[in-house]
Amino acid sequence: MRNDIERVLFSEEELHARIRELGAQISKDYEGKDLLIVGILKGAVMVTADLIRSISIPINIDFMVVSSYGNSTETSGNVEIKKDISVDIRDKHVLIVEDIIDTGVTLYNLKDFLLKRNPASIKTLTLLEKKERRQVDFYPDYYGFDCPNDFVVGYGLDYAENYRHLPFIGVLKPEIYSK
Ligand code: IMP
Ligand code: MG
């Protein structure tokens, strides 16, 4: 497993420290507001779990499953809602939590989809931001780290459903996905 990783990009300690900062910032920004955190499964499972534990104001949480990638390392451009949230977001402040923004297509479409339900606001947080690869005009309100243009795995991120459980984020050896 560890042999499939070319190099570690963000250690467990670095991830936790940065997410604690984001949690503190969100606690300040949403003080006194009705906040719903929506984690995007499966990739954002780790960042969502760590983020909500560093938020000090009352919040609600929910999850969605959206799909745009399949088993490929290139985006398909389609976003399909496979599991919707189970609460009404009208007049609530929604913060979508994602693992990584690559082309931007997933979050651009998802934000558009949720805005039709008339929330008080929708913002987005992504742990990793691959700015170079953006195909649509979409930028997150909060992000953890800039990510180089490599295929990365771990801390929720997968390649063909593997490596999600690694506690750090690393670059996958290209020979693994070009096989
Ligand atoms: P976007 O729609 O192109 O922004 O794609 C975002 C989604 O692509 C993320 O939620 C990930 O599931 C997936 N993705 C993009 N880059 C990577 C990567 O380097 N490793 C693993 N998954 C990735
Ligand atoms: Mg994802």
C-alpha cells in the first residue's frame, strides 16, 4: 500500500493543524447563524469528520453522494446526485465540504442544484485546491491547501476505491493508474 505512494504531500499532523484553523475561522464567520455542514461522500469523509470536531458553534450535519469520476483519473463533466440530503435547507446557511476541487465541475453544478432550494447562503470548503486544472469559473470560499497537478490519494481520496483510509495525502505512482 505505502509502496504505491511516490511521496507524501501532507502529513496527518499538517492536515489536522490546517483543518483546526479552518474550523476556528468557520466558528467565527457563522456565529449566531443556522449552519448546515454538507459533506460530500465518500472523499470528504475524513475532512468533514475532523472539521466538525473543530467547530465550536452549534451546527447540523448531512451528507450527499455525487459522482463525476467513475474509475478514471480524468473528469467526465457530468454530476449525478446519487444520495441527496435529508433536511430542508430553506433559510439555512449551507457549507458544502469537499475533498478536492479539480476541474470545478462537481461543485459548480452542485452549488447550482442546491441554490434552487432557497437557502440563506451556500459556501464551499475544499481541503485541496488544484487551481491549474479549473475548467469552469468556480472557486471555493475556504480551502486547506493548494495541490499540485498530480493524482493524489489518502485521507478520503481514492483511486478506484482504494487508499481512502491512509491518514496522510500522497501522490500516487503514475504506474499504478497507467497500468
Ligand atoms: P471536479 O469536478 O473535476 O472538480 O472533480 C472533483 C472530484 O474529482 C473530487 O471530489 C474527487 O473525487 C475527484 N478527484 C479530482 N482529483 C483527484 C485526485 O487527485 N485524487 C483523487 N480524486 C480526485
Ligand atoms: Mg469526490
